[in-house]
Amino acid sequence: MKLGKKTWKEIEALPNHLQPKILSAVAYINECSPNLNKAVERINKVKDIMSDKEMMYVMSLLVFDKIIDMVKDSDEFKNHTCAMKERTIN
């Protein structure tokens, strides 16, 4: 991702959090994983060219896998899964 005044084409069929500008920023930051220092540098560069809302989308997508793991490990999810299995007709 080149930083600067690139104009991104908005794709109307996609929600805001999946627009090319957001996904490009996520890819740019994630590319240096697992180097946390480099990732923080890139986050700081990206935040200068994005709005707060866009940065919220970027950061949310970067931690999405961790959130899913947390949800899967939660008691609420396990209880919900068991309840759904009990309701399923085989």
C-alpha cells in the first residue's frame, strides 16, 4: 500500500468495512506480522490518511480472528451450540 493521496474506488455493493481502502490497509499492516513494532509503525502511518471510523474498521478486521477465538471459547457460545444441537432434528 502506497501511502498518500490515492483515490480509492468505492464499490457500492460492499459495506463500508469491506471497501478496497480498508482491506488494503489491513493487508499492509498484517503483512509485517508477527513483528509487532513494525505493525505499530504501519498503523501510525495509516491512521494519518484515514478517518477515525475507517481506522476502527481496520483495527477491527485486524483482531477479527482473535475475537472469533474468544467467542468460541466463551460459555455463552458453548451453551448456544449445545442448545442448537438439541433442537436439530436428525
